[in-house]
Amino acid sequence: LGLALVARIARAAGGEVRLESRRGRGSTFRLALPLSVEPEEARRITRGDRPVLAPLDGVTVLVLDDSPIGSKVLGRTLTDLGATAIVETSTYAGFENLLRTDIDVVLLDSLLAGRDAFLGALESNDQSEPKPVILMAPAHVSSLPTESRDEAVTAMMAKPLTRESVAKVIRRVLDETQGPLELVGPGAGELSKEEVVQ
């Protein structure tokens, strides 16, 4: 079952899984994923130029997701984008981090147990400035759930998330002057700022 899932994910990303097996010697599985580099980036790498700032350089993101694999991948993606990622699998630990750490934005799984209590605690916490909360929801959701239409939710992203959508929505949430936000994800349509931002 695990290998079938890996093969589906690899194909979705334009890659493949290869199997080499020899009787009495065992099997080797190889995961091949395409790597595309823009021509200018390739020239920069070969010249040894200093890297440009990543899109989320200097941003600290608290990720609250109970999926161990999903939260780990999202944490690595955020790090690759230049952010400092703090990953927690419980809302209690997340709120503790929020009180102790200078967090810029929170990515919250819409199905995480304790989500509503976390959002309520954010609203009633008068010890710190309110932090933007981006709700991560399944792809079939086209608007914010009614129970999540409170002051704590700033925006929403549809899963599965892409590197580009994560960077784009976080940047736009942190810089509210850029106009309409969108529900991003595979097949997600454009939403007005009023529908996404509280």
C-alpha cells in the first residue's frame, strides 16, 4: 500500500518509482522526481553569485497540523522558502509556542482537534498582538466554514498545498495592501478578499 501511494505521488509530480530486484540479493526502489531550474537561476548557481532573498525570508510560521508527514513536508517547504517553521501537532503546544515565540503567521489545519478552542484562545488572549491565521482546508471546500468565520481566521488555503501557493498567501496576508486573496489549491477558484479575509 505504501509503495502504491509513493508511485501515485511521484507520477503526480512528473516523476516515477523504479524497481531493481535480483533473486537472493534483494530489491532497490528508486524515486526519480524532475528538477527544473530557471535559466537565470542556473547561471547564478554556476557563477557562484550570492543567493537572492527567499520569498519568506525573516518570517516565522507556526504550523499546526496533526499529520506527521504533511506537517514535516510543510515545515521543510517553509524553510526552503526562507521562513522559520515551528511545527506542532496539537493546538495546546501551538498556543504555548505562540505565547513564547515571536510568530508572524499561523497555518492551521481546519480538521485539527481543538481548532475551535485554539481560535477562541487567540481571540481572548490580550497578552499579545493578534496573529494572522491561515486555515488549511480540504480541496473541496470553496469558502470558509461557518463555524470558522470568526475574527481569528484571516485567510484560507485548499489542500494539497503547493510551494507557490504557500508563499503567495503568506506574503499577501502579511502585506494586506495587495488586494484580493484567493483560495489556492488544485482547481480552486478566485475568491474576493471579503470571502477569505475576516
